[in-house]
Amino acid sequence: MYMTGRDLRRMRLSAHRTTSDMARIAGVKTRKTYENWEKNVGTPSINQFVAMCDGCDIDSAKFVGLMLQRPSLQDEVNLSQASK
């Protein structure tokens, strides 16, 4: 997937969630796992990604579409276009 840690961080912050919140939503044991994802160390599974999108009121299909359409990974995804 063309998702970066920066994408996860922006999604989390837009929903006013903590890293602990996101870890719980994703079903991982510690917030450190989620924090590593934000640092581009490992990535969530597709099920974890969908759960986190749901927990942040983001339409996962729209979000993936926007990530795939961006010219490069350095370009930011407009999260408001993926809101539910």
C-alpha cells in the first residue's frame, strides 16, 4: 500500500486521537507498535488499517483511492475528501 507513517499521523491528529487510542483501535498490544508505524517501521495489516479509518471517521476506500492517486509519497492526502 502507498501509505506512510505521516498519513497515519495526520489521520490520527485529525480525529483528535492519541497513539494509545489508535493502538487500541488497531488491536495491537502496545502503543509502541502504532508509534513505530508512524515512524515507517512496519505497517498495519489491511484489517488494522480499516479499523483505524473507521475509528477516525475516514472512509477507507476513499482514503486508499486518494493515496493511489497522489503523484508521490511526499504529497499529502486531503483527508477531508475521505471523511465519512
